[in-house]
Amino acid sequence: MNYIEQTCKSVERRDGCEPEFIQAVKEVLDSIRPVMERNKHYVEANILDRIVEPERVFMFRVPWQDDNGKIYVNRGFRVQFNSAIGPYKGGLRFHPSVNLGIIKFLGFEQIFKNALTTLAMGGAKGGADFDPKGKSDNEVMRFCQSFMTELQRHIGADTDVPAGDIGVGAREIGFMYGQYRRLRNEVTGVLTGKGLGWGGSLVRTQATGYGLTYIVEEMLRDAGSSIEGQTVVMSGSGNVAIYAVEKVHQLGGKVVTMSDSNGWIHDPDGIKLDLIKDIKETRRSRIKEYASEVKGAAYTEAGGDTVWTVPCDIAMPNATQNELNGDDARILIKNGVKAVGEGANMPSTPEAVQIFQNAKILFAPAKAANAGGVATSGLEMSQNSMRTRWSFEETDTKLRAIMQGIYKQCKQSAEEYGCSGNLIAGANIAGFIKVADAMVAQGLV
Ligand code: NDP
């Protein structure tokens, strides 16, 4: 058994009840085979066994009270995976599906994604199995305050800087930041995604969706095409999806589907984004309402056909992990899809990824494609440290340049290691080498 297989087996043995984490580890290790063959010093340093083990894991009780005084307990997590290249950085997810394995998979991915941005950020992730949906603002506030009462012991502007993710948007970041400030008597950039009036960065809200669209545009341009005039099928209707729609429309493409966990909409004339923002950001309601307010739009309940059955040129899975499977990939290819850009983390199953690769579909993997969010969080940290604020245009220009840089790194690394055109391998290789080199240089860490 070779070194990579041995490491995978050991992860399976020790973390057998964490399938998403095992999936993420296997994907990364599989694509760095040529790196390990060419760089024996990584083997001697046993870098793989070290990199798959988090530096630190926190798991804690989060008690809170609803508006009727009833007491609940949720489970909170923070996995500080790797700080070899900078302070831990990665979002917080509030969703009933959250468990240690999900947070470990996200934290592991975050290490390499953050390395790709070229900013000094280590990898971490956190969250809770709490569902903000259907809760009042006061209930969400009480939960966030309780969550931060424990988390504040483990984070700080120079150690670990969390951000948002599924279920954690501007409202939740505000409540958590307020509690941190109150407990620590410190006004620092300890969270990113803050409000613009209290340390937030312009473009952070838009960053992941815009960044995704920029990298897909770059990939298409390299192939002699562009987003202009293309039909895009998308899942999700949260932060990533909303701003991906905005940028695709600005670049002349047309998004025709969006979804939430209850179902999806199809509007052949193109999604009316103002209405989506109103439904999702103001009313905090279900996407179904779109179809009853827009003539010609259709709604399909979750559980039957998916958005991926709608013919398109470009597919962007922007909801959650493993949401696009082998059957979906086959239908997309049959219907003529030319490019896939992953906005969500690990949204395509391994089978779907293989099918896209066999069919030579242009494929921008999550680690590279959704790095715009954390990159702009990095820019928010820089602005906080400098006590300055950049304009929208300046920040957006930096974001675009970072995404173009990520594309270039992935492409070059793939070429250098004999897998030209494979951006999955390229992203894993480029991110891995940067972190592994830092770990080797720092001794036995
Ligand atoms: P939001 O909470 O804003 O939106 C998530 C969207 O996905 C909602 O439409 C939600 O529907 C849907 N969704 C979530 N879970 C499921 C599920 N199990 N089944 C079906 N639909 C689901 O999250 P974000 O937009 O921030 O995040 C989306 C993805 O992008 C995640 O994978 C996240 O990790 C990734 N990401 C986000 C970044 C960011 O900056 N926000 C940065 C990098 C990656 P519903 O409202 O019904 O739950």
C-alpha cells in the first residue's frame, strides 16, 4: 500500500462516521499523487498524516430560550484546521445538518482554498446544528449571543477570524459581533462580513457570487467563449446564488432557475433578481412565491425533477454539498452544458465530477471558484488592520484580479504536473504545495 492509500485508510479507520470529510480528503490526496512522487521530502516529513488532522477542535453546548421561555440546546463547533500560512479563517454554518464531519470537511477544504487566494489565511470552519429558519429575530439574537459566549474564548483578530456561511448572514454576524465586543471590550476585526457602518468591507456581500462568475468568465475566455448570451442554470437562492445571478446578468448571460430546500423555479425569460432579493432578503420567505408573482415562471417541489434537467450552457450549483449527482451530470451533458462552476462547497458528487471530466466539460471546482468570499474577507481584515476603507470599485478590482490569479495558478499547476486542463487537480496541487512547504519550513508543527 502506498503512502496516499495508507493515509486514506487511516482517515477511514479513525473518522469512519464522517463521510463528507473522507470524501474531501480522498479528492485532495488523489490529485496530489504526482506531487508526492516528485517531492519525496513531503513523504519523509509525513506531511499527509499531519495535514489531515486538525490542529484543534472545539465542540460546545449552546443553550438558548425561545420567545415563550422554552429552553433548547444546540451543539456548536469550531475546527481550527491549519494555521501554517496565517490566522485561521473560515465561515460559520447554522443548519440542522451540521455535525463534526461536515465542519471538518469544510475546514479541510478551506485550508487549500485560502492558500489559493495568495492571502495569509489558515483554514478553519465552525457552526451549529441550529436552524435560523422560522425563528424570530430575538430568538436568533439569543442563540447567536449564547454561541459567541463560548466561541469568543477561542478566536481573535490575529488567531481566528470567522465569517458567514449557510444560515449565517449579516443579521447573525451583527448579533455575534455585538456579543464579542461586549464580552471582550475590544473593537477589532474578529469577524468578517460585518455591516458597512462598523468595519465591514464593500463587495464582501457580493464577493462569492461575483468571484464565481469572474472565474467562470476567465475559464470560458481561455476556451474562446464568454458568458454573454449564455443560459445559466443555478441552484440555491442564498448569498452565493443571488450575487452570482447579479454578475451573470451584468455580463450579458441569462439565469433561468434558482432553488431553496423546498423546491425550484424556472423562469425562461430570466430570473427577476429584485423580486428574489425581496423574497429572500426582506420577506425571508420561500422561493415558491416567485412563481405565483411572475407570469410564465414555474415552480417544482423538491423530491422530483431538479434544476439540472433544464437545458443550459453553464451550470452553477450554489446550494450545498453533494447536490449534483451522476444522473444530474449525465442529463446536463445530454442537454449540451459546456461549463460548470461550483459556488457551493463540494456540490458535485465524485461520480458527477468524473462524468464531467470524462466528457471534457470545463469545470471550475469549488476550492477555486468560490474563493472570492474568503478572499474579500481577507481584504476586510486588511482594511480593519489599516483602519481604512476601499471604494467598491477598488475592492471589486482586487477581487477580480485575485480570481484571475487563482485561475492562472490552477491552470499552471495542472500543466506542471501532467494533468493539463484539470482545474480540480490544479487547485489541489497549488493549494497543497503552499501549505505543505510552510509546514515543512516551520518544523514539526
Ligand atoms: P445561504 O444560507 O445564504 O443560502 C443557502 C441556499 O442553499 C439557500 O437557498 C438554501 O435553501 C439552500 N440550501 C441549503 N442547504 C440545503 C439543502 N440541504 N438542500 C437544499 N437546499 C439547501 O448560504 P450561502 O449562499 O452563503 O452558501 C451556499 C453554499 O456556498 C454553501 O455550500 C457554502 O458553504 C458555500 N460558500 C459560501 C460562501 C459565502 O461567502 N457565503 C463562501 C464560499 C462558499 P433554504 O433557504 O431553504 O435552506
